[in-house]
Amino acid sequence: MAKQPIAELFGFPPESNTEEAERYRRNRLCPYNNKVPNCTKDSVTEPLGVCTIFHGDKLATICPVRLRQDWIIAEQAAAFFFMEGTRWTTLVEVRLKDKFGKSAGNIDVVLVAYDENGTITDFGSLEVQTVYISGTLRKTFFKPLMDDREAYLATDWEHSRKKNPAPDYLSSSRKRLAPQLIFKGGILHAWGRKQAVAVHSAFYDTLPNLPEVPKSRPISRG
């Protein structure tokens, strides 16, 4: 169990002294395919560059961009959406409108299939959900770490009376993820399109047992 909560800082362990890790911290860069080179978590000018925190003997991912590493989630979603050998690409944060033209929010990642002429033949939706946290992370831990990393790492956090932030899986699933899937999923179902969800393993373990169906199961198209 870690004595302090930060597992990843701008993509690297806080104690990493490699030239690459120092470069990412110095420039506040994101190594996980953010829309721009820099981290933009919570703020463009003062990003909270914490990707993952410790929670007991597990890790809790708190930044959705973290799950874009190597675009594995997109590759796996494409395998679920499309036939093998299909050409596909991604669009991020695509605005979704309901039948009245009102905003239904953004789709985190839209996977688009296309043929040899570049004509779109199909698409699917990928929602990316990480966990919200309770407690103070920026002021109590992140800022001291960025201000003086050596002093931070030398601090006996276990006896400092500073309470580590904890993941709030219940709110993240019931109040955030489920309503999005119901609302956006209703529109996608009417279009006859599939929807996939990416969460980290510790988050998935908190969810109730989910029914499984073959990925080839047809969807009724409205």
C-alpha cells in the first residue's frame, strides 16, 4: 500500500528520474493521446496531471485520456463493431443531438468504418469512463509534489494526518455512466448502432454481474 496517493504523474511514477519522465513533468505533457500535446485535466493552464491514484493495493484511473494508451480500447471496440479486415478510424468528442436537434452530450470516441473509396459504411460509439474521487488531491498532494518533488517523496505521508483521496465508484457508475448509456444508448439503438464502454479493471469489478451476448447479435435498426 502506497503511503501517498499519486501513482502516475503526467504518465510516469512520481519517483521516476528518467529524462523522459522529467521532460513530461516539466512541460506538463500527456503521453496518452490527448487532443493536444499537453495535459488538460481540469484546466488548460494549470492541469491536474494525475492519471492514476493508489487505492489500497489497487490502482484507480481518474483521467479518461489515460485509457487511450496505444489506442487499445479503439482497436477492441472496432473488433466488436465491425467485420474483420474493416478499415476504420476514430473521431473524439463528437457532439450528439436528439431528434429535436438539442444536444444529447458528446460521444467520447466515434469509430467510423469506411471502404476503399473513403465512403463511410458504418460507425459505433465508445464511451470512456474513469472514476471520480472524494477528498482533496490538487492542494494537498499534487501541488506539493510539483513544487518540490524531492521533499514530497521524502515526506512520511503515512503519519502526516493527510487523508488520501479515494475513488467514488458508486457515483461514477450510477450517477454518471448509467445515465449517459441510457440517454445516448437510446439514440444509438434507434439508429441500429452498437455502443461500447471502456473502464479500468478495478471500476469494472465494482459493477453488478452483466449479461453477455454474442458480438454478432443483430441490432434492430429504426
